[in-house]
Amino acid sequence: MADNNKPVKYMRYAIGEIILVVIGILIALQINTWNQQRIQNKEEQSALINLKQDFEYNYKTLDSILAETKINIETQFLILNHTGNKPKPKTEFEFNTSLNLLTDVNEFFPRNGYLDDLVNSGSLGIIKNQKLRNKLSSWNPVFEYIKAREIRVQISTDKVSIMIIKRGSWLNADAASTEETVKNNVFPKSGFDIDNRNLLNELEFENNTENTIYQNDNLIESHKKGLKLIAQILELLEQEIKQ
């Protein structure tokens, strides 16, 4: 009877050993999963913090550029109050100050490096929040739209610049700018008998000024769209960052 019970005992022992081995494997797998999850969480938090810093900079920068563009538009509208048969500015200096802002383009240069690295390396998936990932994926198209609007403004201001080169004096315009801001190099006035206020008598100049205002107004709308998206991204980042 004792001999007959030996296989049963051996089988029980073997099953017990197998169970212990399986439990050990499962525990090891669980520990490994925990470790991987901990590493991923740490990497995600680092990514969230870096993205938050970049988009805080982007919001501040874009908001400042929007404010500057609004000031440009206000000045450009003043120019339209003097075109054609309307009264001219009292001094050429006064007009030249406005003329410089007419050709100014406020460009936006954001911090996109960290987000670009995540996207290009295929690591954007490290961020668990699907809504946040979607918003981050929407940023580059919005940024490209802003740059496209900047190009339209640049094309319009280039037309004004060409008119000044052909029929006015950039030297007089820049002399007013450097005198007002007290830069290191102050330009002298033109050696030619020319007054930039004469540009106000040309319909082409009026049209180019109006088109510049129109393009700048569209640029501001793209700025607002960008600011709205950045605000949404920052809100989601704040929710995901563990204090």
C-alpha cells in the first residue's frame, strides 16, 4: 500500500512545485509590469512638464504679438485718414513714424522642439489622455495657418516697400524711426528733395495700405485661434501633471 501511494505523493509534490513556479513567474511578471508602468509614468510626467513650459512661453509670446499687431492696425488706419483729398499730416516726421509700422510684420516663433521630438519619434502615445494628445496633434496645423497668414501680410507690406523705394525715401522713414527710438546708428535725412507724404496722393498706396490692414486683421484672427488652442492644451496639461 505504501508503494502504491508513492506515485500519488510524487504527483502532488510535482504539482506543488509547478504551482510555486507559476506563482513565481506571475509575481515576477507583475513586478516587471509595475516597474515598466512606473518608468512610463515618470517619462509621461517629464513630458507633460516640458510641454507645459513650452506652451506657457508660446501663449505669452503669441499674446504679445497679437497686441503689437493691433497697435499696427490702429496706426495703419490713421494713414487712411490722410489719403487723397483728406488733410495731410502736419509734418513728414509724423507720417514717417506711421509708415514704418505700415511695413512691420510681427512674426511668431514658438517653442515646438519638445512636441516635435515626441511626434517625430512616435512617442506621443506616452501621454495617456486622448483628448490632450488630439489637442497637441492639432497644434502644428494651427501654427502653419498662422505662418501662412504672416506670409500674406508680408506680401502686402512688400508692395508698400516697393512703392517707397520707387517714389519715396526709406532714408527719411528710417531717420524718423531711429530718432524716435534712439538707436546706436541714427540715419540722416535724404539728400533728395522728397517728402513721403506725397505717397498719400496715390490711389495705389491707399489700396496697399487697406490690403495690409485686411491681411493683418486676418492674422489677428489666426492668433486668436492659436491662443484658444494653447489655453486648452495648458488646461489639460495642468490636470495631468501630478503635484
